[in-house]
Amino acid sequence: MIDPELKAALDTMLGDPEHWVHVGTVTPSGEPHVTPVMLAYDDDHLYLSLTGRTKKANLQKNPKVCVSIAEDGDIAHVIVWGDVELREDAWAQERWEFAMRHILGDEGLDQQRRALSREGTSLGVLTPTRWRIFGLDGPGGAPGYFPA
């Protein structure tokens, strides 16, 4: 279950089409790797659409990630740390389609529709372990920094 404070911050940040989502992983040699991704969520998890060998290879070695969500031209941001599980099963396919519909709408999903596979696109199921919310209204309406 996603913490209500984090979910409210995600509702605010991801409701604006002018947002950026980046995921940071660690390469097998220990180097950082950051790349843009598509992100959706429900009450239980955050979902990352993961295509490309580098991200997936990194996550197979080390499932820890850091996700950064920011609005274009604004200092407000949400950072989420956690572990990602790569999935390509029937449940993951349903959740990936939910995510793409949430992000792109029905027409966008029709253009992006694909079967998940280890060689192609995987669903990254992110379980948050901690987060930082900055520049959004927090508890009591006070803007600022609210660590979990």
C-alpha cells in the first residue's frame, strides 16, 4: 500500500503533462545510470515501463532504484527510493496496459501495445522504501521537505 502522503504528491506531480520522470540504477561495475521512464501508480505500487538492456541488466544485478519526478520549469519535485521487481507475466501485462492507458490514454495505448518479454519491455514494480517531497503542499498545507 502506497503511503497517502506519497500518493497525494504523485497525484499532484503526475497530473501535469509537463513532468519528467527519471530512474537511477547502478551498473554492475558500480557506476550510476540515469534514464527517463514512463511511470504510473495505483494504491499498491508504482509501475515503470522498462525497455532497453542497460536498465534491465542493472536491475537484475541490483534492484535498488531512485526515481525523480519534476515539473518543467519548477523546483517542486518528488524523489522515491525503493526496490524494483522485473515482471513479464499475465498480471504484469495487465498492469503495464493500465499504466500506458493512465499515461497515454486509450489511443496512446493502442499505438504502444506490445507483449511484455525479457528481451523487450518489462514492467518494473517499484515498492517505495522512502521518499522526499519538496515544494508541494505538505501536512497542514505547509510547503517544503517531508521525508518518510
